[in-house]
Amino acid sequence: MSQSEIVTKCYHCGSDCVTEDILFEDKDFCCHGCLMVYQLLRDNGMDSYYLIENNPGIAQDKNKNIDLSYLDNEEIVNQLLIFKEGNRAKMIFNLPQIHCSSCLWLLERINHFDPGITNSRVNFHSKELSIVYDTEITNLKNIVSLLHKIGYAPELNLGKLSSDTKRKDPDRQILYKLGVAGFTFGNIMLLSFPEYLGFEKAAQEMHLGYINFILALPVVFYAGWDYFKSAWKSIRALTFNLDVPIALGMATLFLRSCYEVFSGTGEGYFDSLAGFVFFLLIGKWFQNYTYKSLDFERSYTSYFPISTLLNVNGEWVSYSVSEIKAGDEIMIRNEEIIPTDAILLEGDAMIDYSFVTGESDPVRKVKGEKIYAGGKQIGNSIKATVLQAIDQAYLTKLWNESNYIYKTENKTSVIDYVSRYFTFAIVTIATLVLIYWLNVNPKLAFNAFTAVLIVACPCALALAIPFTYGNVLRLLSSRGFFIKSTETIEQIQDIDSIIIDKTGTITDNKNLSISYNGEVLTTLQSQMVKSLCFQSTHPKVKAIYSYLPKSKILDVSNFQEVTGQGMNAIVNGHHLIMGSPKFLDIVPEKGLESAIYLKIDNNIIGSYLVNSEPRKGIEPLFETWKNRYKITLLSGDNNKEESKMRELLGEEAELKFNQTPYDKLDFVKKEISEHHHPLMIGDGLNDAGALKQSSVGIVVTGESNNFTPASDAIIAEEKLIYLHKYIGFIKASKWVIYTTFLIAFLYNSLGLYFAATAKLTPIIAAILMPLSSLTVVIVGVTVTQVLARQMLKES
Amino acid sequence: MNIIFYLIIISLVVAISFLAAFIWAIRSGQYDDDYTPSMRILVEDDMIDTNIEKQTNTNDVKN
């Protein structure tokens, strides 16, 4: 393994062993971190971790220096814990790194490393690890540092401290109700068999009707009770949603059946009643599909750290961020997030605001300048004086409710619109039938009247949206587009304007494009430059590092780096300098002002221009949208890429640069007040306000950022280029709903014919209702399935 | 005819006991996480013993 032209994969994490190649017991490792995890697992007899999957480990972050001293603070620990009783404590960690069965195996055997851990359970879908430990033997700090060591750094942020984001108990109500409804449905159906087969007399002799009545009680008063409550609320608000005809149907079914049983005139429709509630609940359960590892309601607290270093009488101590006041002096180290607005006191600040404001280049700040919360310091530690408490900071104020206006025409689902007319029509028909029969044959009048109300029960109608849109939700989530709820689907169908952020949304912060200008490098020169670049953590330098051809890293001596400016060192006996034109003290060529220049032994060799490029394959997205929607670009960055964006977004698009988070919010407000339905696509904290205000807010998320501001939908960054297809599919699914509505109405009309002519027997009701529901469900699910296959091809 | 009456009661008792079992299963949290157990069953404790054998096998292949 001398010249590594052959790429070896790390035994632990599967990364390419490029920079280092460490051989241990015949196995290759990409870095000492991975080797350390391997040795740790091996020493504890845990190395079957590697047998479950190939290279299961998590790549180690080489530059991370973690400080867990805040976990010595008992108050913070108690706020983090789920519960503590005597010396038993329980903690739930979010570990986004969980990805395979090896993770599961290792994390559930974590007590091999720390005997103080009494129980550890993984929830794979929600990517959570719940740990119970003995406070006498171990403590939270030990456990967290153990997790860091084995590569599963838990997400511990300010949001974890507040009680409302702590684990809510999963909603089990719907399951209980489903169980009860299913049980009664099955049993009543069984006991109704004699009647289906024409043995009414025998059924009556055995008092089967009374048993059915008792069985039906929990269906009406427990499983289906929510529909009555909702219907009552809706009547009082005069909105007449779909629950009104549902409740009307249920009440009629129940009362008429009771009358028949107790008067001895028949067996009633208890079977239909139980079946009806059971199907409705299945629909509800199917619709409430949740993505357990995603959170659509995040606030800024999930982005900020728990603690920061505070100067208390000359000593630096870890202090809870939420208790920091104006005037406090804090220290921010390399790669740490600035917790609140502050004035720089000391140190060389290079702040990466890309996630906060959308500026793609780190900003240099000098003593006395204001630094804003959310930025990330790159380089040495800085000291600053706090200007205001965290909830008063410039960015966090975006979350204040007073900043928002109500969205116009809030949530009028098609189904609510339909049900208003539906309720009215049914009551009218029932009354007409009643009047008719009172004149013709009064004996049948009651029968016909109630039969109309029963048969018009909109079971099929009520199942159309849960199953059709529920399936759309599932189909899209399997393709990396996660929508909050079926209501969001209807809002997406209404959008007419698209607002998009640039940095991190259209462009990809990780895939930087590099263009080199200057003399062609020799193999040795390129090897030297690569070795120099390896020393730095600056994102642009890292990009140049991976741009250069693979080669062995040479020894570097006298390495010096001025953060954000440049670096110099002796490599292979040559003096190399890389950095900004200012750092090299030269006048840059036109268009290369932000380039990184390279100087070897006093000769300027060339320069690297690093730019974030639009995502690969994003062109068809805007090609499709150009003619259909009003497109607006809102970027926090300067306009240096205007021509590139213009080309991408088309002549008609509005391009706005240098937008503050509040400008973005105001723009969306303006759109809404002009009766547009804007769809906002963004990624960072700076888009948070606009995302929340817009009709539909979609957040782009990737491995690099686990934080997603509150939104209506989340899309994986590599899937963004297919968003036009997803939205086209969602719009098409509206027609599926119309089709299912039509089918439901046809069945209802057929039922009405039987009802109005007083020919509706329990067996017809028992067949018609499930049959119509089944048709609607099958049509809704299969048509969306076929549409998805046609429309969502990824090419 | 009476025998059918008894049968109905017995069948209801059986059905109710199933319902009770279902409710118990929900209460004990079996439905809270319906995915992880399917993975857990594939990775068992005794893998530690069998792994030495497997490891030598894979090494043979490598060489």
C-alpha cells in the first residue's frame, strides 16, 4: 500500500482510505478515529458488529473537539432527563446516525461498555435510543461521551431542554377504538347471520337483537363518539362538515335499530352501524400516517447549543444558554454556534452565516463589530459581550407570533365544500320522501324516512380522502418527499406562485465547482498543493483538496494558517503560499477577486475559483415551472451569480438579492395579501419566517444539516430536482378524488332508490355500504399507485 | 335450541378475551414501535460465538 492508486475501503465506516491508510490486524482504516472504535469494540468482545453489515460504522469527524462539561451541571442534566427516580434515570437520545441493523445491535448492547446502563432500546423509525441507567454507577456525561466515541454523537440542543419537545406518549386512542369497533363489527355480523339467511323467527326467539344492542353500545358511545362531538361543533359554527351527515346517519341507524328490537318488529341495522364506524376508523388510522423521525414544528431552539462558556469572575464556566443576559461575556470556540447577538471583544472572527442569512462566503469581523446569533465561528476562539438574551436576538424574533398575518382562505378542504351541499340535499330528500309516504301509505313513512338517512350515510365519501391522499403521502415519502398531512396536499394543489431561496436550495453547498486558471501543475506540484490543503479545515480549501488528483500526502512543516485569509508552509523543500489576493499581496485579475491564489517559491502559479453551483439536473424543474407559475428568487447573498440564476429561472422570474430574513417574510406577506398562494422552498434559519407564512413551506434537508425549521413538508436534497414531478402528481391526484366522489354518489343514488321506495332491508344496507366503501378505497389506492409509476419516474 | 344459546355465550366470552388481549398488547406498548422488533430478531446475542468461524472464512477468501 505505498502509492494508493488502489482505493481501499475503511473496515469500519466504508469511506475511501485516501488521506491515511492505517493497517491493523490485516484490516484497513481510514483514520485513527475509526481504528479506535474498532479496538474499543474488539476489546469488549463486540466485533460481531462488523458481521451484520459491511462497513457499518459511522465516519469519524476528524476535526471535532467536543466539550461536554455542561453535563456536569446537575440542573441541565435534570432538564434533559425524561425521569429520575431514586438512582434510576431515563434519557432518550436522538441519534440521526442510526442507519442499519449493526447500529441497532451495538446500541442495544451498550451496557458492555458501561455497566451502569441497565437498559437500552432503539426505535429505528424515530432514530431514538432510550437508556435507563444507575446514577450511582455512571452519569449522563459518561454515556454521552461513550456515544461520541463509538460514533453516535447525540443531538443535544437547546430544544431538548424545554418540556414540550420531550417525548409525547404515542397516540394509542385510535388503536383502542379500532379494536373495539372491529370486535363488535365481527360479532354483530355473526349474530346477524340467521337473519341474512331468512331465519328471523329463530333470531327473535334467541333474543339476538338484544345482544346486538348491547354490543353496539360501545361502538356509538366510545368508538364513534368523536364524530358526534365534531358534528355538534360544526353545526354550532354553521360550517356543516362531513361529520354532520355521518353523525346523522349513525344516530338514525342506532335509534331505528333500537326501536325495531325493542318493539319486536325486526333485528335492526346494528351490523351496518358497527361496520360503518369500523371503516371510518380505519380511514382515520390510515390517514394519520406520521414520519416518526421528522419534526415539522421545530423552532430555533433545536438549532442552538445548550450551553456556552461564560466568564464568571474571571473563570470560564459552562452555562445554560437560556440564562445568558445582556452584558455577559462569552467565549465561542472553533465550529461553535454564536448563541445570541453580541459585540466582538477579542479574537479573529470568521463567521459562516450561510445557514443563517444565505451568504455563501464566511464573513470577517473585527473587534467592536456586531455578531449575530446563529453564525458559526471558524478558527480560533473569540470572546464577545452579549447584547440581548437569546429569545430577543434578531433571528429568534422571527418566531414571534406577532410577525405573521393569517393566511387567507385557510383550509377549505374539498370535502367540507361537498358536505355542505350533501347535508342539505339529504335532509331535503328525506323530508320529501316523508311527505310523499305520509300521503300514500303512512305506515311506511317512518321506515322510508329513516332509510334515506341511513343509506345516505357518506361512508364511501368519508373514506375517499383518507385513502387516496393517505396513499399519495406514502408514495411520496418513499421517494424522499415528506408531507405533513393530507390538508397540506390540498394546499399544494392551490399554489400559483413559487418562491425559492438560493444558497443551499438551488445551489449545493457541498458540491463546489472549482475552476483553475494558470500554469498546469506537475504531478509533484499537485501533490504538494494537496498536502498543504489537507492541513486546513476551510470548506473551500477542502473542496480544492478533493478536486486535486489522488496522491500520497507529503510531510508539511512550518504550517501557518490565518483563518479565512490563507496559509503557508514548507512542503518537500518548497515554500507554498495559498490564499486571498490580499494575503499574497497581489492585484487580482478581473473576475478572480474571490479566488484562492497559489504561490510556489515566490512564483504565482495560478488561482482556484471556488463557486457553489446549482444542483446537478435542476434545469428541468425550472423549465417546467417557468410557464406555469410566477417564480421569485429570494437570496440573502449578493448578486454575483445573477446572470447564472437568470439563465436558470427564465426571463420572467423576479430575482431579489441581499434579502434579510425579514425582507423574505415581508415578500411572502405581500404575495398573500395579493391573494396568491405562494409555495416557499428554503433551507436555513433565514427562511424560517417566510416558510411559516407561505401557503406551503418546503424545507430542503440533507446530511449536512439536521435542522429543519417549521414547515409543511420536507424534501431530501437529492430529490429536490424532481419536485416538479411530485407537485404535478399531487395536482393530478385531485382528479382521483373527483372520480371517487362520483362513484360514492352513484352508490348513494342506488341506495336512495331502495330507501325511497321503502324496500331497504338490513341485508341490502349491510351489502351496499361496505361495497361502496371498498370500491372507493380500491379505486383511490390503485389509481394513485398507477399514476405514481407513470409520473414519478426518476431519470 | 338452548344449546345454541350457550354456544353464543361461549363464543362471546372467547371473543371478549381476544379483545382484552389486544387492549393489553396496546397498553404494554407493543404497537408503539412496529418496525424495530423485525430487525432485532435478525441480530442475536449468540453471534459472538459464531463470528470467529466466519471471520476465518472471510480471511481465507481475502488471501
